[in-house]
Amino acid sequence: MKQLFFLLTMLGIISSCTTPSGNQSDGNVVLVIHGGAGTILKENMTPELEAQYIAVLTSSLQAGYDTLQKGASSLDAIETAILIMEDSPLFNAGVGAVFTNEGKNELDAAIMDGKTLAAGAVAGLTTVRNPVLAARAVMEKSNHVMMIGAGAEKFAREAGLVMVDPSYFYTENRWNGLQRALEKEKMELDHADTTASIRNYYSPDYKFGTVGACALDNYGNLAAATSTGGMTNKRYGRVGDVPIIGAGTYANNRTAAISCTGWGEYFIRSVVAHDISAMMEYGKLSLNDAANKVMMEKVPALGGDGGLIGLDAKGNVTMPFNTPGMYRGYITKDGKVVVKIFKD
Ligand code: ASP
């Protein structure tokens, strides 16, 4: 039977039904990451910039993998992988976060342990250098799951995390992105076209630069984490899907670890990450089928876009997205790195 499957796959006869999104890999993956989805097209990318993205994604995977190799937990591996992306200005997390309507950077993050279902989340941070560490501190050093704003920052300071001036997060690129969004919004308001205004507030050439990671450690435990600056031009106090456990971030050893990127409001309303887990647990769907159902059918049916990564306890990975591209990659047990940006 196995030989027949192999032969048919080689002939390309059954590949389309085994890989509905073309983004699945079976077995032996230990770490999967994303750096955001969106209108990421080869024709808009210089070879230099593409090389920079590939280099940071690769070093994030490699660092997380080395952590796992040393026998550390999946939580340590995702933290290591995410710190590298938070510290890179290429991604909308940590330095390089997008700006709010008021010209500020307000960061959200979450982390979840698939073994215990313990979780930690933070929202609206302006002075914590690495929000993923604050999320982990909430999980491990408080009795709470989510802390926001000034209280979360006070807690992070007391937990000994590195605090920075809000200007630390500034990049010219993101600032210009806000100016373009404000300009567009003003033009649409002048034309009193409110529908287009809302649509363009999240313009079609939008890039979601959130970062996320899911890992499976040597002890069979899954974990997921996500970190973001949210969406350009977001209004005061807006919180997206990322720190909402079950929406943008979820991990459960019985099913999978999931981290999302995309138009957060739709991911919250679709409870994306938990919906995938529930379909696996109660409907007995595979990770890839459940992830594709949510990302390629349910979210777009509401009008949302984005992508996600998922890893199950057997090392199966999925990376579906309904945008033109998504920064993504995974590393296998034997250290093979796969990094992708555009559609296959
Ligand atoms: N999901 C994030 C949010 O809505 C944005 C992103 O993925 O870049 O806050």
C-alpha cells in the first residue's frame, strides 16, 4: 500500500488531495515560524531584501532548533525564535512595530504551553523591549492570563525585563506606512465614501508582519507564541487577535500548536486557533484539513485575510494563507531548514 502511495505521489497523481494548500509537510518537524502574511509579491521585493528576510527567518529557526537540541522545552524554543524576530526591524513585532493612528507603537503578545494549557498574554505595551518575555512572565510569575497597558508594564519591570523608551520601536519605514494610511483615509473621508474608507484603513496592499512560532520538544510537548505591533493606523486601545488565547494563539498537546497573522478582528470573531484545535479534537480532522478549513474557507467567508502556522504532536506542520504571500519556515528533527515567502 505504502509503495503504491509513493508511486502515485511520484507521478503527481495524488499530491493535490494530500496537500490542499500546498503548504503541508508530514512528520518530523520540530519548529515552525511565521513573520506575517499579506501582499508580499516577488515583483515588489528586491533580491537584497528577500535575502535579509530569508537570513533572519533561518537564524530564528536555527536558534530555536539549537535550544531544542540542548534538551530545552518547546516554550524555550519558541521564545528564542521569537526574540530574534522581535529584535529585527523587518517584522511588525518589537523594534519595527507598526504605528497607531496617534503615532505610537502598542505591542501585543501571547504564549501558551500545550502540556498544561497555561497561557500568558499582554496587550498595549509601549516600553517593554520584548513583549514575548512579558507574556511568558505573566504565564509563569502571576496568577493571571492577560495583563494590559500600564499595569502590564509595571509587572514587566518588576519581573526584571528590559524596559526601553517608546522611541526604541521607531523605524522610518513603519512611520511612512502610517503617513500613507492617514493620507489614504483622509482622501476617502473627503469623498465621503465610508465603505471604502473602512476597507482601505486596512488597505489591500497591507502586510501583516506579526511573528509567531510553534515547537514540539523532545518530551512531546507543544507550545505556541505570537508577537505583534498590531495593525497600522489602529485606534487607541485596539487589541487584535494575537494576545487573545484561542484566537491568534493556542497550544494543546492533544491537538496542535497554532499561531496566526492577519486581520485580527476576523481572527477573533472566528476564534481561529481554538477552532482548529476543536475540529481536530472533536471532529477528528487532521491538522492540515482543520487549518485549511478555517483559513481558506471560514475566515475569507467573513471577509478576513491572513495566514497561520500549526504543528501537531506528531510533527506534522501546516502553513496555509489566503494572501499572496507569508514569511514562513520550519526545521525538521534532523535540522533541515525550509523557508518560504511567496506562494509555492
Ligand atoms: N493579527 C495582527 C493584529 O490584528 C496583525 C498581523 O498579523 O500583522 O493585530
